[in-house]
Amino acid sequence: MKLAKGRVLLGVAAAALAVGVLSHAIPVEAQSLGMRVNIPFAFHVGRETLPAGIYTVRNVGDALCINDGNGHAAVVLTNAIRNRAKVGNQIIFNRYANDYFLAEARWSGYSESRGLTKTPFELELAAAMSPQPVLAAALTR
């Protein structure tokens, strides 16, 4: 019973965080970093699974917002990590067999990129096999 209440509270807290981030995204959008990227496979972002498509990826504070404009979206908290982008903006995925997990968003010209924490599902897969990094480069407008 305590576990169920804990999950409900965690869900409520996550929803409140998402609403807070999304409600503040409009005024902050001009200051956020964004890129459009074609992702040719279904992938995991946090606890969401999104289909293949062209997505807009925005860094808003410590959050990464990803949206295809067709109702597929996710918001996830990230950590600042060293930016290894050589040229252009990049999205990095960890691939385990046929499962892809968004791992990092890189913007050229910045010293930091945004890294995602592995979910329990990704950690389970990582315990069984090594991830293969997959790079997706941002589209030019």
C-alpha cells in the first residue's frame, strides 16, 4: 500500500514539474537552445517512447523538451556535461539491440551539452549488453 501511494505521489510530482516547465517555456523560448532533427527510429526519452519523425529539441534551463508537432512530446530533466560536438548540433542515442534511448543533446559553440540519466529500463538493458552510440545530426532550416 505504501509503495502504491509513493508511486502516486511521484507521478503527481512529475506532472507538476512538467506543467511548470511547459507553462514557463513560452517566455523562456527565445533564450532556449533549439534544433530540428530527423530521428528515423522509435526511441525512449525518460519514461516516454516516441515514434520516428522530425523533432524539435529545446534546452530550457535544466530541462530538455522534445516535440514533433503532432502530439508526440516529452520533457525530461538533464545534467550539464562536457560538450563533445565537433561540428554542428547533435543528438546522441544509446542503442541496445532494437531499443534506442536519448542520451545527450549537443549544441556547437557551447562548452556544455545536456545529458540524460539512464532510466531503470535502460539500466536493465545496459547490465546485459553494451550500448552502441548512435548520432543524429540536426537539420538545417
